[in-house]
Amino acid sequence: MWPVGDYSGRIAPTASEAFPAANTSYYTLWQTWASEAVVGAWEQRDIAVERLCACLCNKESMLDLAGLNLRTLPVLPECVSTLNVSNNHLSALPNLPEGLTDLNCAGNTLTSLSALPPSLQLLDCSQNSLPELQNLPPSLTALNCSINKLKDLPYLPYTLKSLDCSGNAIIALPELPDSLEMLDCSGNLLEILPDLPT
């Protein structure tokens, strides 16, 4: 197990000694990020760095940084395909790994999403403060954007099977793809629905 930093956000120096030389640039960036934790915000950046180190060293595809009171995220390992950063205090996301397929960023304070990788298939960005969604990845199969501040939705990819856009201020929905199997658009300002897939 990687050494855990203390409550001040400092990471135990022995971690760098065990870290593979090829990955020291990551460790340096993460150590700097951990040392910049907001005092009194109870950010658990030490735990986040421990998980980041384990993920990179073991080339794990799944990274769970949920519920750590994080206000920002550092650079992420490119090996990550499933990322859970839900229930933090994030107002923005960093650049995401190109091979990311599953992103859960629900329960934050996001006002925008960084460019989403084209490989993304599952996106849960519910319970944020998003006023709009930009272009969605072409391979997306499930989208949960409920409980935001959306007034409309972008073009929906033809691969989409599940859409939850409830609890927004959407007036009209775009054309729904034929692949759609589940739709929850309750709690909006809809006056009319588009043709539903059969």
C-alpha cells in the first residue's frame, strides 16, 4: 500500500522512493497538487494521491476518487477508462484520458464539462449546475444529466439507449434516436414531445 499523507496534504517521502522512475513526473505533479489543499476544506488529497499512484503503477483501468471533498483534480493517468469523481466539490474537470469510456461526475458544482473523449459510452453528470451540454461523444449509450440547469439538449448520438434529463428547465427535446430504450424527462417545462422511438 502506498504511504498516506498527513492531514496537511503532504505525502510521505517514501512514496517517491518506491515510485517507478518512468512515472516520477506524475508523482511530482500529484505531490504538488496535494500540498496545495485548501486549509480547513477537509480535502482528502492524500487519499486521492494514494489511489492515483496505485492506479498508475498497476495500470488499473478504474479510478475511484468519489466523496473525498476534492475541489480540483490533478492530471489523470491515461490508463483510466472508468472514472468516478462523484460527490466532491468540483467546479471543473481536467483533461480526460483519451480512452475513457465511463465517467461519473455527479454531485459536484460543475458549470461546464471539458471536452469529452469520443470513446465515452456512459456519462453521469447529474446534480450539478450545468446550464448547457456541448457536443456529446458519438459512442455514448447512457446519459444522466438530471437535476441541472439545462434549458435544452444538444444533438443526441444515434447510439444512445438511456436518457435521464429530469429535473431541469428543458422546453423542448431534440430528435430522439431510434436506439433509445429508456427516457425520463419529468420535472421539466416540456409542452410537447418529439416522436418516440418504437
